[in-house]
Amino acid sequence: MAVIHHTALKPTKLELLTSWLPSRPWYLAGAGDPDLAKAGGFRLDDPEGEVGIEFLVVTDSSGSLPATYLVPLTYRGAPLDGAEHALVGTMEHGVLGRRWAYDGCHDPVLVTQLSALIKGRVQAQDQNTSDMPDPEVTRSFSGDDRALMDFTTTSAADDHEGTELSAPHGTTLRLHRVLRPAPDNAPLLPPQAAGHVAGSWQMPDGTRARGLLVVLHTGPAA
């Protein structure tokens, strides 16, 4: 299990994201720089113990209405070859030293572990406590293993709502970057979905919201 170090980061994750988020096509521009607050998230473990994997949820209050984003990040002790375009920034970690933070959709370790989560082979971990599963993160999978094979980070493509990874056999894995609470009593999943990850986050008013984070489609995505 990954060990969570409670130590200083310079710059902080939110400071890195304040510079990086406006460059994303799914960012809903506010009146000025993002005004970010942590709203939730979870972690996954790297079996090799080398890469930190975090699905961070942040809320930006700079616009007329708050916007909440899912930001999958990986933290590495050295640069990831060929991923210069996905670098969010570097940080100095009080225990581990310099860390390279990447948009995790472009990191093969995160993509592999996300697939394992959807299959139910690994558990989502608490964001702040070592060796503690996060019961608020749920998942489902109704396909065969081929539906979660061959996703490549080179296929990761952003649009105005999220990031999509594709596989040669037509399967797509869609990460919702702009998060929206699921309506009360409404089905969580679209009919054609073969799997999902859902989670919860804190709203600006202090209440908890729940919605889809990731959806697996075995045919053309809606």
C-alpha cells in the first residue's frame, strides 16, 4: 500500500493547478485566475510502489457559478519519457524530494490501475490515510476483459467536457472532467455503459454531491 506522507509541498498541488487548468479545453473560464479549493478525491496504489496516483477533485469559485473538476494526477521521482506535453509541473516534497506531476490520463501506470479498479481487482484508497479503502468510490463492470485492454495513453484526447481514451476494438474510457451531481432518483449510468467509477465530493455549501467520474463504453460513446 502507498504511504501517505503528511508534509509540505512547494508549490502546492492547488498552486500547480491554478496555472495549468486554464490551458485545458474543458476548463470553464472564470473572471480571472482559478480560485481553487480541494473538494474530494481518492488514490490508487501502484503495485511497484514507484508512482503516486491520485484522482483529485477541486472546485473553482472564480466564475459566476462554482465549477468542479476531476484531475487525475501521477507523481513521479523522475520525468516520464515522452510525456512532456502532460507535465503539470514539479514540486518539492518534504520527504521524497523533487516530484514530477503529470496529467494521469497520459501516464500508463494510472490507466492500468484505473482499468483494474473498474474490473474490481483493486480498491480505491482514502485520499489522506494510508492503507484505508474509500467506501464512497463505487464501480461496476459488465463486459469481458477485452473491454479493458489495449488503452494507450497516446490515444488520450480532451474535449470541452472530459478526456477520452480509446482501444483498437472500439471500446472507449471516458473521464468526466467537469463534474455534475447526479439528479435524485435518476439512473447513474447511460444504457450503453459497460462499466463505471462513481464518487462523491463536497459542494461549496458544505453538502455532499455524488456523480459519475469515469464511464466505460463498449460501443460509440454517447
